[in-house]
Amino acid sequence: MSWSRGHSSLTENPFNKPIIDRCINCGDQEEVQATITMEFGEGNLNTGPICRKCYSIHRGPRIAEF
């Protein structure tokens, strides 16, 4: 190792690793897109991770304001 090339542990960013968890919508263990709060029934809230597939299917339309 020379001074011109950094050590591999210094160049890796541990925060960019994908998080794998159980999706609260479909129940699959996949990469997490976000953490959401869903309402089941009246006042019954459930907070947890949602996978990329469910997030892209259930996201609302984007509204551009100019």
C-alpha cells in the first residue's frame, strides 16, 4: 500500500449499504425504500419499512407546481 492509494476500509461508505427488512405491505424481505405509516381500520396505525416494489406501485401522482 502506498500513500497515493487509500486503504479500502477508508474509501467504503458503510451508510450506503442497502437495508434488507420485512415490508409491512407485502411481507417479503427485500431492500427498504422508506418507512411509512399505514392505517388499518379506524385509528389503527402501523409504522414500518416498505420495499421498493410496493413503494413504486402505491405512490401517488406527482404534482408539479410552477
